[in-house]
Amino acid sequence: MVATVTLDQNLDLYAMERSVPNVEYDPDQFPGLIFRLEAPKVTSLIFKSGKMVVTGAKSTDELIKAVKRIIKTLKRYGMNLTGKPKIQIQNIVASANLHVIVNLDKAAFLLENNMYEPEQFPGLIYRMEDPRVVLLIFSSGKMVITGAKREEEVHKAVKKIFDKLVELDCVKPFEEEELEF
């Protein structure tokens, strides 16, 4: 997940760099302070405007837990933070496996809003309107879903594309010798 967090206050990144252990701040290279958490394993870019970008969380719950831990850590090291952080998910990247073989040539011909150039990239790129996500679909049945703002959108997109591929007769089950172990 990639999320933005707004703290509604300016921050002294130099003071953070001096006080908080294991942070990186080199304003000549990058304007934000880099704060890495081990559990949950996330990275936060903190800017003097009070905005943060948090990446690496695997779920909404993990994201909230990470933001709380970051705020708690900053307060523990003397940072005066006021107000409640506003968290907004910007993008979710997920993977899925349909456990079928997908005929990408046929799917590219029958699906709208897709791009498939196997000489350039082995997956079919499908732009779904509802939910508004992009799916990279591979012949192995594996997929990457990107652009979702909520976890439910990922689940909806996977179910919707699977149902559509079945309806268009673009999938077949794995044969015994094709099964992965």
C-alpha cells in the first residue's frame, strides 16, 4: 500500500534527525526524512509540511498500526505532535492467482480496454472501469492488480475478471503435468 498522512502542522526535520534514532535526513539529496519501521515493516517519508508518505503496509489495519507507531515514536523522542493524523490510501498493489490457464490472445481480442503485445511484455494489461484498477494478467493465471484505493476493490476486480474470462471462454484448468508444486 501507498498512503499519505497529513499531520496539519509543520515539522522540524533537523530536530527529528538529532533526536530520533535510525532515521535518515539529507536535505541536499532529498527533502524528506526517511523513517523505517521493522514491525510492521514500512517506510515513511516525512516532510516539513507535516505530510508523510507511508509504503509497505500489507493491509489497512497494518497501515493504521504503522502510522500510530510512527507518531508514538516521534512523541517519545520529544516531537510535539498535535491533532489526529489523516490517513488516505493512494494506491494498493496486489497479486492474485486464478489457478487456471488464460488464453491471452483470445482475451485480448474479446476484452475491451486492454493492451497485449507479447513481444514487448508477456502479460495482458487490462484497464477495468469498475472498480477503477489496472490488471496485469498472465497466461499462468497469475495477476497483478494496481490502482485500488480499498482492499474490497481488489477482491471485486479479481472476481469480476475471473467471471468475465470464464464467460468469454478464455480459461482452462491446468492439466496434471502443468500443475506447479
